[in-house]
Amino acid sequence: MSLVIGYRYLIAFPFNDLLTGNILLEFLFLSAGCMFLYMTGVQDDLIGIRYRKKFIVQFLVASLLPVSGFYLNNLYGLFGLYILPDYVAIPFTVLLIVFITNAINLVDGIDGLAAGGSTFSFLVIGGMFFQKGLWLYSMLAFSAAGCLLPFLYFNIWARKARKMFMGDAGSLTLGYLLSYLIIKFPQYISETAPDIRNLVIPFTLLFFPMFDACRVMVVRAIHHQPIFLADRNHLHHKCLAAGMTHFQSTILVLFFSIFLLIINNFLVYICNINVLFVVDLLLGIGFSKSLNIFVRRHEKQETKI
């Protein structure tokens, strides 16, 4: 992305007037944040890092983006909130970036899920930017999706000897990139054409990992367990416990995300945003409870055998 921006300057190709301002600063900080997260992930994959150190790095790189004027300051009435003052919007955005980054990291528990879900999200948000004529952001999203396509082959279908794994180096970087694009769309578009759909549709793409992360932390807190303790209570683990393969579990989650995207795209024009949030929450809970039923059935069948 930095190469494209630099080349456009060299050939004197003018930027869209709407894209000037802090865009170069944003991409510079984004590139620096991705590099820091990637190196942290590599270290964690090779020798391991305590979660406190990872959180420190995540908060530092998340804090880079608001410096360039990047922060979400309009919630369109969600929880009764509309325009947020800067002293609330900036820390809220930092926390949101860290949460999304970790949510993508947490769903990287089976083959293809983090990469497949991220590819789908990049393609959709890239198409949304393209529709608005925001070519640089669209190019970033499509480039990220293009990088993931060959990885998906080696992660899902390649033979064991040639199999590739993402690790924290990949999932943390993906989460950071996705958080940037997902937050950037409503943050930028709300300044030119305020529309509740600009907030709802992008965040629907990340509903599954964000819901799963919240659900797991709530369950751990209820059982008085450390909320950052690794376990096998994630929804993709339930899919495996229900007898599905990694590929089947990934497809099921993707179909659920697509279904939710279609539902929200329809309801966003007829429902209050808070009602829509409750509907999504109920669908997520229903998905989790349905998996519990299939898990119990599968366990009974194994017991009989």
C-alpha cells in the first residue's frame, strides 16, 4: 500500500480531494503498527510471550492510529449514543482496535476459519469502499484478500507435508488490518453521508469473532476463571465437538456470517439500531445453543458405540 502511494506521487497522479489530509499519515502509522504486531506474533510463535506483554504492544500500536485523526466518533444511536467527544472517542477506538485484533486471534483455532472469515470480510468491505470511490482503501482490502487466497489452499487442502499455519504473527496482523478498515468506513463516510448502514454492515462482518470473544470471557468470569485463560469453549471448538471437520466448521461459520449480513442489510432500514443489536445477539446465542444440542447428541452416539 505504501508502495502504491509513493508511486502515485512519483508519477504526479493526483489524489481524490476527499482522500487528502491525513491519509498518508494513517498509512504510515498503519504500516508501523502491522510490523510491530507481526514481529510480536513471530516471537510468540517461536518462543512464547506472556499475554500481558502482547496486550502492551497491542495498546501501543492501537494508539498510533488516533494520532493521525483516525477514531470512531459516531455510534448512530447505539446504546443511546450519537456523536462522541474526542476524549471519549479516542480511548474507545483504541479499546475497539485491541478487542477486534484479539477476537480475530481467538478464532484462529481451526484450519481456514480466521483466514476464510477475514478473506470474506476484506472482500465485502473492499467492495463497499469501491462503491464509494475510495480506491486506496478498496485496494488495501482487496490486496489483503489476495494474499490470503493462496494461504487458504495451503492451510486447508494441501497435504500435511506442505501445510501452512497462520500463528499469532498472521492473526494479529489480520485483526489489526480489519479493525482499521471496519472502523475507517463509518468514520470516513459519516462525515460525508451519515447513514446507519455505514456502521451496521461493516461491524456485522466481525460479529462472529466479537460475539465469540465476549461469550467466552463472560463464561470464564461466571466460573471465576481468568478471562484470558485459553480453553476449548469457543464456538469453533463446539463445532468440532459436534463431529464436524475443520472445513465443515469453517463453512458453517461463514454461512452464519453471510446469513447475518443479509438479515442486517434488510433490517437496518426498518429497525432501530438497538433492536437490531438485540436481534443479532439473540441469533448468536441461538447459534451457540444449537451447537450445544448437536454436541450432546454426538457425545451420546459415541457413548453408545
